[in-house]
Amino acid sequence: MKIIDRYITREFLLYFLIALSTFTSLFLLVDILQRSMKEGLSVALLQFTLLQGPFVISQMVPVACLMASMFALTALAKNSELIAMYATGISTERLAVVLVTVASLIGIGNFFLADLIVPPTLKKAKYVYHVDVKKQGSFQIFKTSRIWYRSPNAIYNIDYFSPENQSASGVHIYLFDNAFKLIEQISAKTATFDGTHWSLHEGKSTTLIDDFPITHSFLTKKAEYITEKPVDLKELSNLETLSFKELKDYIARNKLAGFDTIRHEVNLHAKISYAVACLIMAFLGIPFSTKSPRAGGLASSLGIGLAIAFSYWMFLNMGLSLGYKGTFTPVVSAWIANLFFAVLAIYFIKREQRMDPIWPF
């Protein structure tokens, strides 16, 4: 690596760390202040906030790449270092290769951060928030095969939950007495919510009377003992707590069972596209930072960067929403934001006319 490459890389990483730590700290600070107003400040809330850290960092990495690209090049322009580089034959394209390479490595690292570290810490954070902060008597567990929910006198086991239809499939319920002795076991093919109560369909109920099982079948059965609403189960089925492989296996298993997995397929592709977003954001920051030094400073770069980041988030969420509804395929919905902003970056860089015509755009 040449000296100039090391210098640009160092400047990029410096601003990247500053931006990442600043945005992450601000997000966590605002979050803990909002929650403390409702739940009260406690050690458990602080623990929950710290456990959320890896997830927040993974979400802020693309924005930090954008800011690092803009700040590093803006600082070089302000100090007339860009002019000196251009005078020695170093083109904007050469600078872009260095920044995009570093951002690509950061994106790969962010993928593994979101895949290996975020799932267990986020799962623990959810447990701490519901049990230690909100003092709920129940706790929640999500495994790759089923959704589990435990309350004082019951355990619910659900194979698949559909937020759109407010229905569940593969329901298994275990009811206990106050001594935590099993008194009834219920299995149902499906369960639906009518706005007030849950109803079980096509199942069997086994009641234990003096340890003697009595089983009967039913077509429809009211499940008044299930007090959780679809919004509660939706939180249980939050697949952010699954790794890429676990989510892929979850989709394959439920698709084989005939369940609708469109939403989960969109989220699977989004895991990859969000890692690539680091490269796109760093690339997009180049044309807004290599202008004349009189065009603005770090404050101007900050404003433009925030506007770009907000637009990207809006575009990304819009694409994902259309994918959830089935308007776009999962691949298109997850990648359309990256494609749009990549084309936008190429357009602005061409407009700057500082790059040599090496790339066929």
C-alpha cells in the first residue's frame, strides 16, 4: 500500500470511528431517556441499553461510512491536499478505489457483527427489558424452530406466526395448576384472533385427571386462557434474533410446510444488501466532498450527509414494505435502495467530471 493510500485510509477510519461512536451514543442516549420517562431509570435499563449496543452499531455503520467519506475528502479539500493530489496525477477515481475498498471491508465486518454478535445480545436485551425492566411475570424465548411463550400457568409453543393474517399454525399449549403440575395439553393445527379472543381449529385436547389422560378432538375451541394479542406474538417472532443461516433454515422449513415466508425472505436478502450499503454510502459521499474548498466545510458535509442518510432509510423501508406486501420480489425489494443510490452516485461523479473514463458508465 502506498503512503497516500495509508494516509487516506487513516483519515477515513478516523472520521468513521468518530461518526459511528457519535451516532450510536446519541441514539442510545435518546432511547434510554425515552424509556426512563416511562419505566424509570434503573440498573436493568442501563444493562438493556448496553446490550442493544451491537445492534445499534450495526445499523449505524453505513451512515458512518457515508460521513467518513464526506468528512475525509472535505478535510483534504479544505487543506488544499486534494489539489496537490490532482497535480501529481492522482485522480478522484484513485481516491474512490481506496475509500470503496476500505468501506467494503467494513461492510463485511458489519455483516459478521450483525450475524454473530447481534442475535444473542439482542435476545438477551429483550429478555432483560421485559422481565427486569417492565417486571412482566412471563418471559419470552425464540428458537429457530418454534416460538415459545411462558406465563405463570401456561406454556405456548407455536411453529409459525403470521402478523398479516393474525393467525398461528402448529399451536401446542400446556396448562399447569398452581403447583406447576401439568393438567391439560392442547394441540391445534391453526389459531386465529377475532379482535378479542383466540380460537383454536382442528385440534386435540388431553386432560389429566388423577394422572389419567382423557383425549378428545375438536374443530373449533375458544382459547380464553391465551391472553396475549397478535402484537405480543409479533414481538416474539422478531427474526432479528436469528443469524443468516438460522433465518435461511427457518424459511426453508416453513416454506416446505406451506407457510407464507415472503416477509422473512425479504429480511434475509436485506441482511446482505445492508452490508453492501457501506460501499454504496462511501461511494456516494465522494462527489459531494471533492468540490471546490469554497463550496462548504464539515458543517455542510454533515447536513448533506444526514439528508442522504435519511433519504436512504426512507427508500430502503419503502422497498422493504413493498416486498412484504408482495408488490416486489424479495430480491428487488431488498436491493432497490442500493441500486438507486449507486446510480445516483455514478451520476453525480460523472457530473463532477473529475474521473478518467476508465469505468464503462
